[in-house]
Amino acid sequence: MASIQKTAKGYRAQIKLLGVRDSNTFPTRRDAVEWSARRETEIREAARKPPGQLHTLREALQRYSKENAPKKRGEHWEQVRLAAFENYLLPLDTAIGSVNPRDIALFRDERAKVIKPASVRRELTILSAVFETARRDWGWIEHNPCRDISKPKLPRHRERVIHWWEIRLMLRAMNYVKGRPVTTKTQALAVCWLVALRTGMRSGELCALTWDRVAEKFCHLPITKNDLPRDVPLSRRARILIEQMRGWSDTTVFGLNPASRDTLFRKYRDRCGLEGFTFHDSRHTAATMLSKKLGVLDLCKMFGWTDTKQALTYYNPHASTIASLLE
């Protein structure tokens, strides 16, 4: 039953029903009684609806951004993408339980007109995570509509191996001299790239590498792309290169951040008139070179691969190289 009390501003109606509390103030008692009866009816009807009809897709996106995104390493960009969903072709104000695979397919097709297949797949992955959390953790829905649509096919994985003549050209442009102390950011980039070519470490792992995580014969990476820490063995040449960075930065080994590293690398690549490779292709190149010395399991351990099939993605020797091993 509603509680109605006289106040200085009129009549205040208060409701407590089925765990829901609500109140409002009206100029007359009659208005307060009518509102109370109407509101109680709404609460009873809402209680009979399944959770999927009580919450919209927009609410799900906003709750996921607030509660779940902060638990991830890429919190900022995850929240940026979730906010961007509110500007796309999605039934945002439809009850989440009524969103169907056709709605998601329309979203997929519209996004495919402006972004690449890989980007569409990433957005679908995030959207699917929202639906899955609403299903599994919040109990809002019983089915994830993202599971019933096909995803865009990915292009063939990059197989670019950087040639030694390209490496020498880049090092010359960056004014790198073997054994000379590093005095500029460009030279620091050159050494960073050489270490990547010797170890297969990713750009983000190298930029975040601190001196306290450099041991005599390996580097410890507590945070990696797949969230599994790993120790990266260092060859004699890789150890010499890292030692060359002593005195350049007091905290991180290379004193670079991923954004500036990417900009600087592209600048010198273009200046050399080269194209077709990125900094990350050093990982392909390293895997191809190191596969001549390491077995598949050792290669997977060094590169942090949990599936030996991943070795086939990065290991790209020329047929003539394999042939020479057979002789």
C-alpha cells in the first residue's frame, strides 16, 4: 500500500512494493492517490516481465563499460569503442532480450562499408562480450545473438620477412653504428629494432622493458599480449645490444613509447624509400631466422605461443632454405 502524507508543498506519495521504492509530490491528495495506484500497477507488470525486457542494449553497453572494461589492460580503448557503439546502426533502445541475429548482421554489414574485416571482427568480439556478460553474469538474457552470425573472413596473415639489405639501409639512415653509445632517440629506435629482430619481442614489450627485468641471459616480461608472463632468452648479440643502451634511460631500457616509436619508424622507412613492412614484421623475421636454430617447442616457448600452429604463421622460410636442410 502507498503512504500519503501532507507536506508544506502538497501531498507526498511513497511506494514500497516488490523491492521497488518510489515517491513523488502532488498538489492534491487525489493526484497522489491516482499516481500511487498507477505506479503500483506498473511495478507489478514489470515484475512479470523477464529481465531481457526490462533493460535495453544501451543500458548493457553502458554497464559493461563501467563495470567490466576497467578490469582489462586496454580499459581506455575498450571504453572508447563501447561509447562509439551508440553512434552505429544498432537497436540501442530496444529491450536487450529482443535484439536478434538479424540486427547484429545489419550492424556488421554497415560497419564493413567503412572499416576493414579485421576491425569489424574486433567490434563484433566486443559486442559479443557484452551480450555474453548480460547472459552469464547479469541474467538478463538466455541467448547471445552474436553467436548466430558469420564474421567477415580475415585476409591472409602477413608473411613479410624483412631483408638484410633493408635492415642495413634503415640502420644507416638512423645513424646507427655498431658498439657506439646511444645519444639520440633515433639511435635508441635502431637498437630497439635490432633487439626485436634478435628476440621476436613485440614493440609494446620492448618499450615497457625496464632494467630490473633484464637478467644476465633473459628478459622477464610480466605483461604480454596473451596475459601470460614469459622469459625471453637473449643471445650473445642481443645482450650486447641491450648493454649498449646503458645510460640512455634510468627507467626503461629504450626510453621509447609505442606511439613515438611507430611514428619514428615509419618516418625513416619512408625516407629510405622502403615499403611493405612494419616494425611488427621484425617478429616474423626473427621467427624465421631463429627457426634454423630452435625446435618448434623451443620456438613457441620463446615467442609465447600456446599453440604450435602459431609457429606456422610466423615461420616463413624460403623453399630453397628448407631444401638445404635436407642435403
